Amino acid sequence: MDKKLNVYVERCPQNHPCPSVKVCPVGALSQVGNNAPTVDHKKCIKCGKCSNFCPKRALVLE
Ligand code: SF4
């Protein structure tokens, strides 16, 4: 089964710059203001780095 990175917006406090944006090796995550990050699925290589990094488990590779 092909995995996909899902963003669980309700788990993200949306009150800070997302640290996972800097962790992504291909620049697939972007954030507008303090909103929950969004993923560019065309860029994402499904490495799971952001998923392991987010302490709120708002980014899940599944
Ligand atoms: S899974 Fe990897 S490539 Fe995809 S958004 Fe997260 S850090 Fe970037």
C-alpha cells in the first residue's frame, strides 16, 4: 500500500512557526502564518522525517 502524508489540522495548535517545515529535505511543507502546514504531495518523497519530528503528531505518514 502506498503511504501518504496526512495533516491533522485539529492536532496542530497553530500558534507557532512549524518546526517540521525546516526538517523536510525537499521543501514539500509550507506554512502560511501560524496555520497548520500544508503538504505538496508532488514534492513529498514520503521519508517520514516531519512525521517523526512533530511533537503533536499532526503530521502522519500512513
Ligand atoms: S514525509 Fe518527508 S518529504 Fe514528505 S513532507 Fe514530510 S519531511 Fe517532507
